[in-house]
Amino acid sequence: FILVLINNFIIPGLPSLAGTFEIFFVNTLGLPFGSGIAVFLILFLGALIFGLQRSIRQQNVLFNTVMLSLTFILIGYCSYALVLVRANFNPPINENDPKDIISFVSYLKREQYGDRPLLVGYDYTAEVVGYERGEAIYRKGKDRYEVYDYKSTPTYDPQARKMLLPRMHSRQDNHPELYRERLGMSEGEKPTMGDNLRFLFTYQLGHMYGRYFMWNFAGRENDNEGAGWLKPWETFQKGVPDGMARNHGRNNFLMLPFILGLLGLFYHYGKDRGDFLVVILLFFLTGMALVLYLNSPPQEPRERDYIYVGSYYAFALWIGLGVLAVSELLANILRNDRLRPAVATLLGLLVPGVMAAQGWDDHDRSGRYYSVDSAKNLLNSCAPNAILFTGGDNDTFPLWYVQEVEGFRTDVRVCNLSLLGTPWYINQMKRRTYRSEPLPISLDQSQYLEGRNDQIPLVENPSVKSGINLTEYLKLVREDNPVIKVPLQNGETINSLPSSTLALPVDTAAVLKLGIVAKELQPLLSTQMVWKISRGNLLKPDLIILDMLVTNQWKRPIYFSSTLAPSSYLNLKEFMQIEGLAYRLLPLKVAGAAQGFVNSDVMYENMMKKMFWREVDNPAVYYDENYRQRSFVNVRMSFLRLAEQLINENKQDRAKAVLLHCLRVIPDKSVPYDEFQAGFVEPLLQVNAQPEALAMAELMAKRANENLDYYLKNDSNNRREIQGNLYVLNQLATSFKNQNRTDLAKKYETMFNRHLNKVQ
């Protein structure tokens, strides 16, 4: 009850009530901003003081305890006031911009993340037939709070039935397909209550909690995403590939912490049931209760083990009590009352000793600088005063750090596309930050408020079949012109995009004067850029990007991070020049360059002379899967693209230098070769680096062979690993065949076919 009271009523409820007071006093009574909050605080604090005094006068212990508890909860909760204070100073990093009570309440309720059904709701097959208008959404105006939109509540098909504890609720992206895949359901099949509970126990409680719990107290297969927990006997399992066996994240605690914790649990229950109830309640509320409350979808962007750390702490208390349990179990063997606790302590110390021996290497972050260096490398891929579009946390947070803390390349404006759909972030982008001028955004705030232009549908208009001029289209958007409006089912109208073909006029003389186009590419300049969008709509971030393209007029360099999702490039890759770890947008098209085109001179300068690689070549430094399978894959592929372009330009010496530099700064001994590294073998042969090519091929083939033997023998469902290792062998065979090394081509082709026959 107390938890529900704090989480559902005190934390969001009191600020919401203060917001209601504020809107009433400002909008209805015409008083200045802040008057409603001042009145609310006076009344609330007065009531709190009155309650405390009354409880003391009446000598009512229970009432006094309740009032004191509420007071101390509120004192702790007042730390959130720092969020308001900080936001009003307009710092460069100010997520959600909670400056006033209205935006602060939205921040506390985490409204940007939406909500999930908890006790009763619909499953993913329920069809949404419409939306009902909900409560008003306010924003701070000139002298009052203005209603600019309304929350919407979905209405479902009357035939759809609600379900208790709806676990299979998400209709986002590929979630319905994943539900069916996990439960073996066919398309169109409606989930039963049994399916719902099966998903709860096997996935939410099993995969998304039990697996994490056993990682901490039994062991972990490896540090790859989706890894299972390790049983004691799997330490001695034969046939485990060398790469898997040497994985820093492969930890086997022999279930000793788990067993000792169970002993402590039963000991605690037997000795003090009241105290035991407190700990097990803590264990439940910070573990399984959170699983029920969060109601995880069938796919998360990352492992979520950190959410349940409170339950691990609770179980660790029982591990400590387990030593006392061991001491009592030794009573029949050791009669000496002084010796028995000492022996129990020594036996108990074996458990953290095993955990330290197994887990120290993958928890040691010393010497690992690449999260910082990767941000510097991305910024150094950009020309001065650039605009850099990024996406997600992994790209953006290191960039924010190096600019805010180290003051590195503050001339570059980092623009996170994941946040560019929010009004507060667009407003921040329109302000000067560090040494970066405001972004060239011409749209007025009224055009990008929440609910405005969130999604602009493509509605083809035959009169503009050949394409729409972006300059004219943005003018229509700014004017809120009815000519581009289309009606919705509820009678409202929204902006539409009348053509999937977009045309951006280009002042070629001005572009040439800026000197941003290489001499050999100047013949490709045209008086307009013409391209087609591949989606059936424009999202708000897309609209803001297009607005910047029109307004900027190529005065500031515009870059897209090479790690963005394909849809974020707006189908503009043929207009993008790779200059390092980012693509630069240029007003020219290289037909067929589906992955952009390389400016070898600029990219060579950036990749070979401006990058930071501190301790990347140190095998003692631990790099987890996020580094190995994401960051370094991207970097290695950038080196490969540059080398291939140099080979095409007949610059063999430079290409060889690039390839060998990559192998030197990101060696296999510290960052094991990924499957895409097989693509290095043929260019190495082409630049006469035969020893390196043969050594790499032999090592990668050996690992692929071992991995496939293991996965196929153990009937593994890990299809991605099987496909990746088959790709390595096939790529090696193809590379040697292309270079007329038929002996080696046949060798790797035989390996490939042997494993392929087992798969088919």
C-alpha cells in the first residue's frame, strides 16, 4: 500500500495538483505565473504543520508516525527541485526542458515513454478502430497557459476482449511476430490466457529476470546479448570453441553463491520470521514485482539486468546469513565453539573468492578509453562548424561528454535524431551552444508542438507527380496552408506530403564558391537535388532535417553518423560522401552509390591522422560485445571502404598503409576479428600483403570451423552465429578464388560445404 501511495500518488500526484492550482489561478483568476504554486505550497505546508502539531497535542503515536513519515518522504522528494532549477539555467544538455510545473509533471510521469497495461487490457491482436479525445495539454504562453493539443485514447474493436494481466500487449514494430515466434503461434491466431501466462513465466519472469538472477549467482555463458546462465558442469564441457571459452564474460560460479544464499534464506526463516518477511518482501518488490509492473515487450534495445539490482542486494543478505547456516551445520562435526565460526567464515569466503576470480576480468574497466575516443573520432570526421546527426544513447552521450567536459570540437553541433521529434529539443537546437551557432531551422514553434506534424502521411497528388519543390513545400507548411491538408476520421485535418519525389534547388555558383565539392566531382553538380523517399510518411525529425536543408543553403557542413538506422538517411545516400566515421551530404549525386561514395583524400587524412586509439591494442583491456560487435565493426568497415577506394584509384601503397594501420591499431589480440573482417583478405592480397592475408584467413577459418562444429552439434537455435560463420568461410573461398589462389579457395569451399550440408 505504501509503495503504491508513493509511486502513484505522492510522486506524480502532488505536482499534478500543484499544476491544477497554477492553471486555475493564472487562467481563471488572471494572476501572474507562479501564483497557483505559491498558494498550493502555503496550503499544503500549513496542513502538514497543522497535522504534526495536532498529532503531538493528541499524543497519537500512529498519526504522528504517519505525519513524520510523510514529511521525511517529501524532504527527500524535494531533491527533484534541482531539476527545475537546472532547467531554468538553459544548460546545453537539458533533456525534456522541465522549466515550469506543466513540463515538470510530464517529466515526472515519463509521458514521453507511453504506458503499458498492468492489470487489465487488450492483447496485440485487438484492432484499434479510432481515438477519443482525452485531457487537454497545456503549454506556457505569453501571459497564460494555452491549450495546444489533447491527449488521445485508443478505442478498440467491440469484438476484442480484455484480458487479466495482459502480458502480450505491444503492437509496435515486429513485436506481434516475436510473440508468435516465442510461443510457436501461427499468424492470425489469437493468444489465450494460457499463452499469456506462458509468456509471463517463460519470457518475462524466466528470460528477463530469472536469467539475470542466475548470471549473478550461478554463472554466465558469455557477454553476448541473449547469453544464458552457466551450469556448474558446463565448465568442463568438451568442444566449446576457443573464442567462446576465452570470452571474458564466461563466468562459472559453480552455483556456490546461489546455494549459500538458499542456506541463508532457510536459516533466516527459521531464526526470525518477522525479519525474514521484511527481506523477502524487499526481494519480491525489487525483482518479480518489477517484472509484473514493467510488463516487458518481447524485445528490448539492451539487456535489462540493472533494473533488478535491488533484488540481488536482498539475496546477498541471505548469502551473508548463509555463513551462519554453515556454522550451524558444522556443529555436529566441530565441537570447538571458537573453531567452528572460523571454519565457516573461511568456507564462506570461498564464494566471493570464486566470484572475483571468475568475474574480475569482465568487470575491470581500467585502461578502456574508447567510449571517449570514439566520440572524438566521430567529431574529427567532420569539417569545422558542422551539423552532425546522431541517433540513440551510445552515439550521443560520449559526444555530449567530450564537448561538455573536455571542450573538444565544440564548433560541431550534435543533433540527436531520437530527440528531434520533441518541441523542447528543437527549441534547444535553435539556440547557440558552446561555439556552435543555432541550427538553421525556419519553422515556428507552433509547427512542431506536440501533436503537430508528428507524422505527415504521403498522399500522392497527380498534379505534382514529377516531384515537389521543397522550398515551396516548407513555405506551405509554415503558412499552415489548406492546400496540403487531408482530413482524418475524427474531422480534423493534418498536413500531407503530395509527392514521394522531392526536389531541392541548388545554387551551383554559390556551392562552387564555398569550395565544398572536390574538383573531380564538380561535373556532377546540378541545379537541383531530386530523390524519392522510401517511406509512406514523414516524421517530425524528417521534416526538421528537410527544413534545415532548405534554410542552410550549404553554408554549414551537414553530416550523418555512419551508425544511424537506414531510414534516418532519408534515402539520400547517393548524395553522401564518406569522410571518416560520418557521411557528408553534398548537392550532387553519384548514381548507384547506395552506401555513399568515398573522398579518399579527405578520408585518408581523417582516418590516418586525426583518430584516437588509446589502449585499443592492449589485450589486457576488456572490450565487451557493444564495442566488439558495434563500435569496432563500424570502424573496421570504414578502413575497408577507404582501402577499396584507394585500390580502385590505383593507389596501392596508400591502400596497404590503411589496411595495415587498421590491423595495428585494432588488432585481433585485443578485439577479436568479427565476421566482416573476412572482407579484408582480398584487398590485402591485392596490395601484396600476403603474409597478413594468409594469417588472417587461417585464423578466421579455424574459429569459424570450431564455432560451426559446436553450434550444429548442440542443435543451437542461434541462427545468426551459424549464418555469420558460414559467411566467413564462403567469403574466404570467394576472395582466394578471385585472386586465382585455387588451392586455398578449394580448401575453404570444402569447409563451407561440409557445414552447409548439415544445415540444409
